[in-house]
Amino acid sequence: MSDFTMTIGGEQVAAPETFEVVNPATGAPHAQAPACSPAQLDDAMAAAAAAFPAWRADPDARRAALSAAAARLREHARELAVILTAEQGKPLGSATVEVFGTAMWLQYFADLALPREILQDDEKAFTEVVRRPLGVVAAITPWNFPLALASWKLGPALLAGNTVVLKPSPHTPLATLRMGDLLRDVLPPGVLNVVSGPDPLGAAITAHEVPRKISFTGSVATGRAVAAAAAPRLKRVTLELGGNDPAILLDDVDAAAVADKVFEAAFANNGQVCSAIKRVYVPESRYAEVVEALAQRAGEAVVGPGTEEGVDLGPVGNLPQFERVRELVSAALDGGAKAAAGGRALDRPGYFHEPTVLADVTDGSRIVDEEQFGPVLPVVAYRDLDDAVARANATHFGLSGSVWGADPERATAVAARLECGTAWVNTHLVLAPHLPFGGVKQSGIGVENGPWGVHGCTDLQVLHTARG
Ligand code: NAD
């Protein structure tokens, strides 16, 4: 029996089978989650489809409901944060910030003005662009920010008048299931359905005939599978996929100050952020001091269970990811990299890894070329800025990147050369509901947030009335 239930058609629904959810701070299962059956998935899709006509008809009711949903999450912030820390590992303070961020995103969309888009209003014609909801949107989320990334999908999809079937990652289903519970009397039945299950449920959702759109956040590999599965019915997709974000330091940086900020943006959420800094390019002339400053900062970070006071970094989120981080670090060390800080897993239960700064690494090694998605940062030396930009761009990823320097104009000119969806200057990881976010190249298709995110949950119709 699961301690958690799904939300289908406004009802609390248990599943015939359950699966284990592991606490990454112990490595042991700590809860059971419902494994949605095929019939229950059909029920969820049917409930979402049935709720669509009434939901799309009343924009004011949608805004009021989104606002009430945000308030409900804020009221239950502590409870949701405790669940999130237990399943994901992040420190309780960060989990609380995530819950409030989730509420903030929903509130932003509740309040977002969507002005009429009138193209022509004269004696010949009245022509307007109308954004029509699609119907049922399937939302599939990863395990690094289960609640926050759900709100990036729910806010725009619901505001636009769609109904949703939401599926969290099987590594972190619990906080999302509980969110479904909490919103059951805030949203009309069927408007938000929350189902959970192992990965094949994601494939079943994508292939299901009901959803008109798949809004997916996850890895590039799964994103490709989603795009292929959406193709036969030409479903719309938004794909927010992985990244291998470069940070390029210019030769005039203040090493200590920048190292501090680079560390924060590389090790936030234990490095498990799609747009975290994943490789740093440093001029040869400044290399030693930057490595030292980053290593010192890494050495100061407190690693431990997210439930303990004073912890900066929790465990890696799950066993496959922990093993991947270990494998990438040991391959780098075997290949001649030097661990300026860390380099090992902690000798204790759970998926803890030392915050690791790797020096003497370069492009062509896995730790630089692949997305590590964990607490390890390779630092790469460069001689020539053009070469650094070329190497930063020599990847199929294109999520975001940053350039750091004392002269903002010069740094901005370099940032404009990065092939990515967001290029930051003297900062990294600035994310907000009004800022469109998405990847170029294989980091994704489409964007979320702001009116652009809402438009992505609609079909565009030109409504043209002849006059005279
Ligand atoms: P993942 O691709 O393994 O899983 C993501 C989700 O897809 C999960 O809910 C999973 O159950 C589901 N899924 C698995 N197989 C599926 C299939 N065949 N069809 C449909 N759904 C399926 O990713 P993950 O390991 O959970 O998350 C980490 C990845 O997510 C990283 O690459 C990270 O960069 C990326 N990410 C991207 C963004 C962004 O906004 N661009 C944000 C966060 C994370």
C-alpha cells in the first residue's frame, strides 16, 4: 500500500501496484508510490479531456484558481519541503525555497496580462491573432526540481485554458503527488491530474491519443524519444533538455570574487541543475589562482543529509546519477586530471560525493564533453579567446552559458558569440517567471516562462473579419 495517492478526475486514487522511492541520504527505500495502471492512465486522460470545455470557457475563473493554488502551496510549504528533501536530497532550506518558487510561478501566471494582438483595425478589416488552448497537455518532469519544474508547465498550460496530466520522475514522485492532493479542491475536477509510475509510464503518456501536447523536461536522450513518439500524431512538444553550460572567464577577472559566484552557479542543487555551470574556461595566465580559489570554496562547503542544520550540499539525487558522477570523476583522474578539491564519494551510507574541482583537464575528455549533472566542475585552460569561444560552442548542447570580466561591454560582446538559449554576463543561473528559458541545438525545442511559455501551450488562430 502506498502512503501517497494519485489525483484523477478530482478523486484520490490508489494504484493496484506500487514502487519504492529511495531516500538518497540513506540509500534505503522510505516510501511506496502508486504505479499508475494503463486503465488509470486512460481515466486520467478522459478526465482531463472532459474538464477542458468548461475550463477553457472562463479565463477569470482560471486566474482565480491559479492564485488559490499558489496560496495553498505556500500554506503547506513546510510539509512539501520535508517530502522533497526526503526523496530528492536537497537541504530543507533549499526545498522550502523550491516550494515558494513553485507558488511564485503559479502566481505570476495567475497575474500575467495577455493583451489582445490586433493586427488590423480599419475600414477594410478587423484582424486579430487569437491564442486557442490545445486541449490536454501532458507534463513530464525530472527529479532535480520536481515541484518548480512542474509549475513552469502548469502555470502557462492552465492559464491558456488547457487541462493537464502531470507525471513526475519515479525518483521523486512524492511531493508532486502531495501537490495534486493539495490542489484537489482548488482546481475543478479533471483540470489537473497527477499520476506516477516507473519510466514506461512516460512513454505511455507520450504515445497516448488524448494529449495534444507533450511538455517535457529531462535528458536529451529521453527528449529524442518523446519527439519521436509525438511525431505520428504531430503532437506539439516543448522539450527542455540537458545542458553542458560553459563559463568563460576573461583575463581581467577578480579571481576570488568570480570563483565564489562560479562555485555557486556550478554546485547549486549539488550541480543538478540543467543550466548549472558544467565547465569553466580560464586564461592560462590566471589558471592557477582561479583553480585555487574554486578549490578553497569547494573545501568550505558542508556536505550532509538535507535534514541537518548547516548543510550546503545534500547527496546526489539517486543511485544511477551517483554512479555516473563517480564514473566520470574516476575516468578523469585516470586520464591525468588533478583533483584540486574533493575527488571521492564519502564513505557513508547514501549517495554523498565530495564537491570536486578538477584541474588539468581539457576538451575531448568525458568530464568536459558530457553533462555531469553532479558536484564536480572541470576547469579548462585557454590561451586564445577565439579558441575558448569555439570550444565552448563545440557541443550539441546549447542551453546557456556565461562570460565573466571586469569590462561588461567586452564580456557582453563575447557572450553574444555563445550558441545557447541564455547568455549571462557576470552572473549565471538567473531564472525568473518572466524570462523565457529554453535551449538551442539539442538542448531543446521551444521555451517556457513569460507570454512565450503561454503561447507554447496554444494554437495560433488568425481571426479576420472583412469590413465594407
Ligand atoms: P530523464 O530524461 O531520465 O527523465 C525525465 C522524465 O522523463 C522522467 O519523468 C521520466 O520518468 C520520464 N521518461 C523516461 N522515459 C521516458 C519516455 N520514453 N517517454 C517519456 N518520458 C519518459 O531525465 P532526469 O534524469 O529525470 O533529469 C535530468 C536531466 O534533465 C538532465 O539532463 C537535465 O539537464 C535535464 N533538465 C533540463 C531542464 C531544462 O529546463 N532544460 C531542467 C531540469 C533538468
